[in-house]
Amino acid sequence: MELMLKTTQISLKKPLLRFLFAMMAMVLTMAFHTYEELPKSVQKKLDKSLNDIYPEQSIIKSGYAIDSIYSEELKSLKIDNVYQLDLENEIVGYIVLARADSKFDEFDYAIIYDQNIHIKNVKLLAYRENIGGEIGSKRWLKQFVNKSADDPIALHEDIQGISGATISCVSATEGVEEVTRFMTKVISR
């Protein structure tokens, strides 16, 4: 049985219509949420990490708007959310929530940066496969701490791999490196 869909054609000859259509498409495809709308389990993991970095301080987490000129890069880097961290009306850092490929699926991770885009922590938020989840260990993830876009971040050189989790290690390392370079470019702009 074939399903027939009725389509509506929109004339995109006028620049304003093209612009509006592109903006609508971008807004519909991006998954930006307020921090409070994140799943409670994700908030709990991030709050624990933030408390380790900023003990007993009240950090305000608010959505950080990335300029629309970066929309394609956001998509290719699989960045879902960016939050600005404020303490007493001063920016102290950023949180980036992103995804990377594992063997058959994707995993979710967070990178917490200071205000100069130096990595303070990397956290595995969700891993959806039976093997490779070892990349969520604190021992492995602490290899990224204090690195910045100026530092080399390469698997088997600066970052040690994990036997049996090669694909996830490669994806996580490349993801952290690329997101860090992107954030450095965006914040320094």
C-alpha cells in the first residue's frame, strides 16, 4: 500500500521569504531548553559536577544564544544546548551538552568550561550500548581537564584509549576537541 502525501509548494523567490523559511527551519530543528527543562537525572549529574568545581556557591545557569551564523556547525558538532554560568553577575563558565557516535547509537555528554574555555569537567550523561560505557569513568574523563583549544587533544597521544571502547573513545575525544575549538571561536568573537 502506498501512502500519498499532499504537498504544498511555497515560492521561495523572494529573499524575505527565504530568510523566514530558513529561520523557521533552524528553530524547529534545534533542541534548546532552559536548564530547568532538562531531565532531572541530567540536572543532578551537572549540579554535582558544578558543586565540585564551585563548592557551596550559587551558580546561575541560563541559556546561551549562539549566533545563527553557526547553525550548521552546531548541527554537525551535535551540540544540543549551551548554558552560561554566572556567579554574582559575572560569567564564570559555560556548559555544552552534545552527542557523539558510539558503535550503533549515540551517547550524550557535557563539557563544563571556565570563562576562558578551559575544560573544568567532562561528564557522560547517557550511554546506550552494552560495551564502551567505560568512557564514563572519572579516571578516563579527567584526562580532558584543564585542556583548551590551544592544547592538543588527540587519542593515543594526549588522551589514553580504553581497550574495548575504541569507537567511543575516538568519538568522545574528537567531540571534546571540536566542541572546545568551536566554543573558543564563538566566545572570543
